[in-house]
Amino acid sequence: MENQNWHAGSLLEMSGFYWKTCTLHAAVKLDVFSLIGDQRLTSGAVADALNADRDGIERLLNALSAMQLLTKNADGYVNTAASRQYLDQSSPDYLGWMIMHHHQLVPSWNQLDKAAVSGLPVRASASDSSEEWRTCFLKGMHTNARLQAPAVVNAIDLTGKGKLLDLGGGPGTYAIHFCQANPGLESLVFDLPDSRPVAEANIQAAGLADRIGFQAGDYHKDGVDGRFDVAWLSHILHAESPAACQKIIEQAVSALRPGGTILIHEFILDDTLDQPEFPALFSLNMLVGTQAGRAYCESALKELLAAAGVAYIKRLDFRGPTDSAIISGHVAA
């Protein structure tokens, strides 16, 4: 790994980087980029549309221009190509839901010192919070999954597989992409009841309502209907303790037909637990937000699979943009 060249300037830049973060969050929360759209608007026009203070909005727009998220000239402000693609709600590549989810996490991260000292969370989980929180979380997860899914699907051979269980599948994004890439495949998304509207809307929009179903339930206590050739567990184990992970994996294995495949997709740490950077930081996100969640290392996940009777365990040749990885295994035929 290349060493970070820390010095006074870079440390202070890191310390104050939240200024930029908060500027982006404020603009997305106010939906400035969607308001501007393909127009050129003055700061006064934006302020009037938002029923906001003109000076305050002008300062915000100027900062966004300095960050190259807007372009300013004498006639007003326009979106850049990037802000139009990723920050305007009319774009299919809109990232605002995930940005708003990040915004919702800020108060708990501001109490990281308390969580580190106590070992206890300082916020409620997304599923226990407001409808707004849950909506941002689910739609943000859909955005993230949609960006990664093509590479994920390309890394996994499901030839000859008939039915896939997307356990804790939330918005159903991966089930959709697996079925699109494998015409003979059917899928079941299993998640909490409040995930159903988002998942079924996504499934309907993809034209796959005849091949993808949704079962409402809590995988901590409810059984899954049916038997499957593949179980896909994407980003659900990191919210749980090792003991809870073991039970979830065992439940997934019990739903598989003989010879079935289980796939775990997570932000996976090296066995030293201090690399890569994103999973290490994500483990802190679990510290401030869950009772016992964490980023797991590769050997820990393989041990959990082996304890559930899974064999032929291996890490696939896949690395996501935030150092996510996939571990596969098979149950006895």
C-alpha cells in the first residue's frame, strides 16, 4: 500500500473537508440541481423558488460553483454535466437518495468518540427510524446496487440455476439484474414489509413481475418459503453480531437444494482488520449505528460458512469500487 503523505496542510484539509460535504448535502436537500435542471437561473430566481433568503442562497450557489458542481456567469448558474447526471432527480443516475442517507448519518458520526469509548451505538437503525430515513436508505441502496450490479453479475456464473433467494434484498436490485442476465432464472426477494413497495415498484418497472416475487418477513425469526439453487446475501451480515450472522447463514443454507450455492457480498477486511480503508471506516459506521455490527474479515466469513456445513469456499475474483467482495460456497449434493 502506498503511504499517505500526511503533513500540517493535508491534516487540516481533512479536518475541514466536512465543509464541502455539508455544502453538497444542503444543495441536495434543497434540490437545487433539480430546480435548475437544464435552465440558467439567477440566484434570485433560485431563492424565490425555494422561498429562501437571497443572500444565503447566493452564497450556497457560489460555493457550489467554486466546487465545480455549478457553472456561473453574468446571466446566472447552470448545472455541470456531472451535476445534471447525478444530482438532478430527473436523471436515471440520480445519487441524491444515497447522499441524503449520508446526511442522516452525520449526527451519529459526530458522536463517534462516545461510541468508541462505550462500544455502544448512538443512533437507531434505519429500519427503526422514520419513513423518510427508510425511504432514503432503500432508494440509496437501490442506486448503489444498480451501479455495481453489472460487474457483480458478470463475476458470477448462474448457468443452469433455476431459482435465487435474495435474502434481505431490500429494493430487489440484485434480483432484477441476476434475472436480466439469466433468462431462465426466477427469484424471491425476502425482506421487511416496508421494503415491499420500493421492491415491487422496481420489479414492475423492470418488467419482471412474472419472475421475481417478494416475501415479507424478518430473517431473524421468519422462515423463507420455497427451496432455491442460489442464496444471495448482499450487505446484510455487517449489521449483525457473529452469532446472528451464523444463524442467518444457516437459514440461507437450509433454504438451498442439495448442491446449491451461497454467495456473500460484503465490505471485506483483510485478516489484519486494518485494510482496505473503506471497510475499516465502514466498521465505524456500524459501531455508531448497530448493537454488534461490524465489517468482517475474509477468514471470519469463511469460518461462519464452514460452520454451517458449506464446502468449496472461495473468494471470487471481484472487487467493487468501495472494496466490496464476494465469497462463495456450496452445500452437499
